[in-house]
Amino acid sequence: MYQNVSIKKIDHRHLWRLFAASMILLCQTSVLAVEYESSEVILNSVQSWLKTQFINKDNIEFRVGHIDNRHHMLKCSTPLDVSRPEHTRENGNSTVKVKCHDRNAWQVYVPVRIYEYIDVLIAKHALPRGTYIQKSDVVTSRKEVSRLHGGYFTTLNDVNDMVLKRSLRKGQIVTPSIISPPRLVKRGESIIILAQSGNLTIRVKGRALMDGKKGDRIRVKNERTKRELHATVVSSGTVQVSM
């Protein structure tokens, strides 16, 4: 005996809708399962690392920047490795590298601003051009130096007896570009010419044919022989020739 079996026609459109719905649900589930490293964790790791770098430096302050929100780093299963890239600045605008070493392996650069404060020399009072700087002319003042691109000095020995090439206002920083070594020899003046060999030193009178600062090589004339020589300025009114 046979039973009559009713077979319904399969609706292929219905099956495709079910399939599409299943795929969407699967994708959503996969997305929800992915964890990303939070920017807060990354920035806090940079903050902590910088504190350890400058733990004994009370003249250093820093500010950690932001991470571009368009970057999505997968959650790191190992401790984040923080370091300073090669050839980055020690102060001012700089960067710190944060790296993940697990199987997801990623790295990101975080901008930081490092403020370094140093006692630098400034003019104690207004100083005119041509001044020979003395101890009474300068004092130290703490400055943030990352933006002092013209340089600075920290001790009086660096500038003592140097000559100002232009005027300085009270409180203005003394920089290398506005000072020069004094002229120790002036053209036309009488000088002493030294010639040294071992323990033997010969001193003769001469005349400078050029101006000269310490270390300059200038032309001079031996007063006795009238011979012109090249000599090195060693001190005020004194030059030395090679033997």
C-alpha cells in the first residue's frame, strides 16, 4: 500500500534571504568578537615610560599628545614596548614608539612635547655694541630651551671678555651669534713674536700687519730683519711662529 506524499515547491528566493540573513549575523558576531587596544592604555603606557626616563630630572616636564582615531590596533596580549626612536629630539616636539610583540604585531608613534628648563645667561642691564662682557654684565635665568634655536650659554667663562657684535636689551639671552672673541692684536701695533723649540724660546719685537683674535693666523713683520712671517695669535700683543 502506498501513501500519497505531498511535495511543496521550494521557494529559492526564500532560501537566499535566509542565507543572507545568516551571513550578516555571522559577520556581526565576528566583528563583536574583535578587541582593539584602547588609546587610553597606549597613552598611559607612554606617560609611565616618560616618568621613568626623567625620574631624577626636576628640570624636565612633558606632555603626551593624541593618537589618530583612524588607527585601530588589535588588543595586545603582551606588555606594550615603549621606546624612543633613533634620531629624535631630546627636547621640544618629539615622538615615542609603542610596539606590540604578540602575533598581531603592530606599532604606533605617539607625539610628545618635552620641556627642558636650564639656567642660561642673560643681560643684567642694557649693553651697547662693542662691550667687553664682564661678570657684572650678566646673570642666569631659568628658560625653556627647546625653542632657543640660536643657542645659549650657561657659565660666565663661556662669555667673559667676549665682545658684543650688537646691542643687548636688559633680560635678553646671550647667544653665540651676537658675541665674538676680542681682538688680541691690532694691525700696526707693536707685538712680541715668540719662536719656541723644546725648552728654547726666542722673543723678538715685531709689528702686526693684520688684526687677530686668539688662534687666528696673521701676517707679522720682524722689526729687526724686516722679514714678513705668518704667526698665530696666542695672547694680547703676542704671536707665535713655528720653528
